Amino acid sequence: MKLDQTVAVITGGASGLGEATVRNFVEGGARVAIFDMNAEKGEQVASELGDAAIFCAVNVTDENSIASGVAATMEKFGKINANVNCAGIGVAMKTMGKEGPHTLDLFKKVIDINLVGTFNTFRLCVEQMAKNEPNSEGERGVIVNTASVAAFDGQKGQVAYSASKGGIVGMTLPVARDLAFYGIRICTIAPGLFYTPLFEGLGQEVVDSLSAQVTFPKRLGSPAEYGQLARNIVESPYLNGETIRIDGAIRLP
Ligand SMILES: NC(=O)c1ccc[n+]([C@@H]2O[C@H](COP(=O)([O-])OP(=O)(O)OC[C@H]3O[C@@H](n4cnc5c(N)ncnc54)[C@H](O)[C@@H]3O)[C@@H](O)[C@H]2O)c1
């Protein structure tokens, strides 16, 4: 799909990996709708990008909120043919710890934001994509979801996070099969350690020690590198139904 013919809904677009994707896509000629709960940051990014971007205050755990964002995007840009899902949270709690068992509320919260929120967003975007005229490849749309290497090598305390990301990986092939009829592709990106606001508060020593665990190159990933891969997925018609690790070959111990 050509980026200059793309209208993308990007969740989590106010920060980190999502924001880098918003900027990359707009640079390539796309128009984007930033779906995020952080209105201050989301409005700021959208206003920097002028007419190519809108901000929609969306909580991905709320169906009506996503539906309003989709309606606002359709009104502004007339179509949706890409959806990149980056909204998500990370938490740490062991299955059993000094305080007792993992709280069920926290487990459900992570699944609700990371997994159900991703499904609910692309489900409603697909409804619009299915109405598009297919391009010369027969494509009507493309979905890019964000898992994590924690889907495969989750560490201590990541039971809820890993379960949510494993669910995103698991959806990839069946959704590709479900949506082939409509000419809609889907791929999942599984990032390793990326330098986003999540890491900014940790201090240089922690960043150095994490960087040392990466096989090559020995550094954290930059959000722009995530954005570049998301763009490649949108632009490459033969990429479908696959989860792609972008991680400098790190395997978390
Ligand atoms: N940074 C990393 O190293 C890394 C590694 C693997 C996977 N990931 C995944 O990538 C995604 C983006 O991570 P990031 O590092 O850019 O994080 P980030 O915190 O910088 O950005 C996440 C964005 O999602 C938004 N968000 C959170 N909950 C939301 C909700 N309910 N509705 C709408 N928006 C919501 C936040 O407001 C924020 O703008 C997440 O799914 C994360 O799990 C990140």
C-alpha cells in the first residue's frame, strides 16, 4: 500500500513507538488519526503535523470511545486503510509473591488494555476498511499490532504482560485468514527493548546494563526503528500473518 494513499489510525500515537510511527507515516505522505488517552501530548503532536493529523481522545478499553474516534477519522479523512496499535501498558507482579497471589484485577486490567483494546480497535477499523475500493494488489487495508519479546521470553513478574502479548501474537494468523477475503493484511511487531518514556526515568546505569544484554547492536532500539518497520509492513503487500521480532537478537534471560 502506498503511504501517500494511506489514512492510518494509530493508537498510543501520543508517545513512544506510536508517536514515532505517526511522524514516520506523515513524513511519507500519510494522514493519521492519533488515538490516545493522553490528550495534552496527543493534541501537541497532532498540531505540529498540521492538516495531516487529528487527535482523538480514545480509551481503547471503551468501545464507544473507539467508535467515536473512528467516526471522527472518517469524517475528517473519508477512509481508514491502516491501523497500527501501540496503546499499551507494562506492569510487574509475580504469580505468587510476599503479598500473596497476583491480584486478579491487575491481570484483567492488562489483558483489557493490551489485548482486548487491540482487538476492539482493529475490529472497528476493519469495518471501515472493508468498504474501501481495492488497490491494484487487491488490498483494502493493513493492520499492525504490537506484541513484545515478552510474548516468547517473558521474565519474572511478567505473567499478565506476557499473556496479553502472547494473545496478540496468537491472533495474527487467524485474523490474516479471516480478512484475506477482504484484501486486509495483518502483521505483529514484537519489539525488544526500546528507548521510550518508559525507560527515561530509569537512569543511565540501568540503560547501560540493559544495552549490554542485546546481542548486536549493543544499545536500546530507537522508536524511529519501530516506525520504519511499521511503515515497511504497510508498504509490502507480501507481508501477512506473521510476527516479526525487532530486538537486536536479544533473548531475555
Ligand atoms: N518500549 C519498549 O521497550 C517496548 C517493548 C516491547 C513492547 N512494547 C509495547 O509497545 C507499545 C508502546 O509502548 P511505548 O514504550 O511506546 O509506551 P508509551 O508509554 O511511551 O506509549 C504508550 C501510549 O499508550 C497510551 N495508552 C495507554 N493506555 C491507553 C488506553 N487505555 N487507551 C488509549 N491509549 C492508551 C498512553 O497514553 C501512551 O501515549 C506498548 O504496547 C508496549 O507494551 C514496548
